[in-house]
Amino acid sequence: MAGLIAPVARLIEAFGRLPGVGQKTAQRLAYHVLRTPADEARALADALVAI
């Protein structure tokens, strides 16, 4: 993950720790979140924090 901005790298690493999620899928999920409208990304973050 050399060259990635630190927050993006952390997001990829976090997704990669989920069961059944490999490096490539973690990258896809992270980039999907980056393309998601801010309110939807915030809703996802809020849902994660709430549990």
C-alpha cells in the first residue's frame, strides 16, 4: 500500500480485517466509500460507531 494516503490505507486495512475480505476486496470497498456521497459515507461511519 505504499504511496496511498494514510487515511485510505487505514480504511483498506480495516476492511481487510473483516472475515472473508482479502486485500483486493478491501481496496474495492475503500474506493467505493471514497466515491460515495458524503452523507452516505457518514451514515456508514455512524452505523459502525453505534455498534
